Amino acid sequence: MLFAFPSQAAQSNQNENAQQQSRDKLSDVQKAIAKQESNIFDANKQRSSLEQQLKTDDLAISKVAKAINKIERELSTTQDKISILAIEKKQLSIAKKRQEYLLAQQLRAAYTTGQHDYLKLLLNQDQSEKIQRTISYYQYLNQARTKEIDNFQSTIAQLLEVSTEHQTQIEYLQQLKGEQLQQDAQFRSSKAQRSKTLKKLGRKLLSSQQQLNKLKAEENNLNQALKKLSEIIQAEINLTGLSKLKHKLSWPVKGRMLHRFGTRKQGYLKWKGVLISAPISRQVQTIHNGTVLFSDWLKGYGLLTVIDHGNGYMSLYAHNQTLLKSVGDRVETGEPIALIGQSGGLEQSGLYFEIRHKGKALNPKLWCR
């Protein structure tokens, strides 16, 4: 018994030590799990913040790109006006020289004839017929000269007006070029900021499952948005849909197909549309006439335009640099609605394009020739 008690005490101590070690290990595991959960939470929080920053960057680029696009159109219009005014100015100058020559000829003829002959004829009562003919001749000359003087004065006034407008347009052109330089500088600054945001997002790597969940959430977000849009659509009588236009529509932009409809996107997710590679700022054109239902930034799709074509048909245009149309605008077939970009985190510039009927995605290749 004396030998047995110390043995039991030692065994008890060993059990307690083992339990303590287990508790310590469990505590370490729990701490590690908590730390991992905290890291995941922080990473998600940081990623969410960066995605919000990406939206801000995309919208800043869109604003500047729209301003640049407007300036470029105004530049083109102004240059056309200047060209037309220059031609008009040249034609008026030629007309002015011709009228100056005619007036000089008339004045020279009047001086050669001499005004005293007219007075002599009036005083000479013996040649009444000759007097009448001469008076008629002088009246004709005076009328012709008066008409040429009026034309000359009108030409001078027009020339002055055209010259003034020509100079005004030239000054406006210089102003537009100055604004364009400022906007270009702002555009480069906004793009640099966006690049920094994308680099930070790139460091927050996602696992395959996380990436799948992210894409699934973005796709669900788009589906919910389209469902809500479908509910508020008021069908227009003159919008007939796309049912009779298979293989007849034009593609919204020319470019190389990067991803095709129905191919694997991530995990079990498949592409519901097509991704077309195209250079930044190239025009995106609507495939058919319709009404703009959505024109804003959407997570995962960047700057997105959705157009209702009637009878449940819609077309979607995503990842744009800027949107040229607003909600409610009526658009015609082939009309520019956006400019190609990389918004929404797209790695290279291009357009994501979908066609849907009553919410179901259709293969654009069956509709566009």
C-alpha cells in the first residue's frame, strides 16, 4: 500500500498534465481559427473597400471620358464651321472684287459721257425724241448703279459678319483644345489611381471557391436587377422585339471573341454572353432600337447599359469606359450608346454583351450576323 499510493498520485498527475496539454492545444487551435476568421473578415472588409474604390475610380474615368468625347465632337463641329465660313468668306471676297470692278466701270462710263450732255439735251427743245431716249438711258444707268451699290453694301456687311464669326469660331476652337488638354491630364490621373486600386485588389487573392462565390453573387445581383427592371417595364407599341431578327443583327462592336456563350467561366458557372476584345474608347452601338432601362455601375460588370427592345427582349453592354445614354432615352439601331473600357475590374479592354428574352440568356451568335 505504501508503494501503491505514490503510483496512483503520479498517474493522476500525468492525466492532469495530458488534459492540460489537450486544453492548451485546443486553445491554440481555437486561437488559430479565430485569427484566421479575423484575417478573412479583414481581407473581405479590405476587398469590399477596394471594390468600392474601384467603382469610384471607374465613375471618375467615365466622367472625364464623357467630357473628352463631348469636346471631340464639338471640335469636329467647330472645325467644320470654320471650313464652311472660310469658303463663304472667300466667295464674298471674290464677289466684292467683282462688284468693285462693275462700279468702277459704271463710274468711268458716266464720267466719259459727261453730265453736261444731259443738261444740254434738256435745254435743247428741238430734239425731243432724242431727249426722251437719253433720259431713259440715264435712268437705266442710275438704276443699275444704285443696284450695284446696294449689292456692294450688302456684300460688305455679309463679309464683315462672316469674318467676325470665323474669328469667333477660331477662338472657340483654341478654347476647346485647352479644355481637351486639361481633361486628358485628369484622365491620365484617374487611370493611374484605378491601376493602384487594381494592384491592391490583385494582392487580395481569392481561392477557387471564393472566386466562384463572388461570381455567383455578382450574377445573382445582375439577375435581380433585370428582374426588377422587367417588372417596371411599360411595353411600347412600336417596340417589336427581336424574334424576327435571327442572324440579321450587327454586333455592337468589332473585335476578337475572348469568351463565347456557354463556355466554362468558373466551376459550374458558364458564360451567359460573350466577351469581345476591343480598344479603349471605340464606340459601342446598340443592336436594335429600344429604350434605355439601366445606365449605371454594377458590381462585377462595371459601367453597364441595358436596353429594352420590346416583347421581353433585352440587350446588355458591360465594362464600358463611359455611358453616352441615360435611363429613358430612346435609341435607334446602330446608335452609339457607350465607349469601350475596362470598368468593373476587367483585365483588358473589351465589351461583355448579352441578349436575353424574359430573363433567359440567349446565344448572341444566333442573332448577330
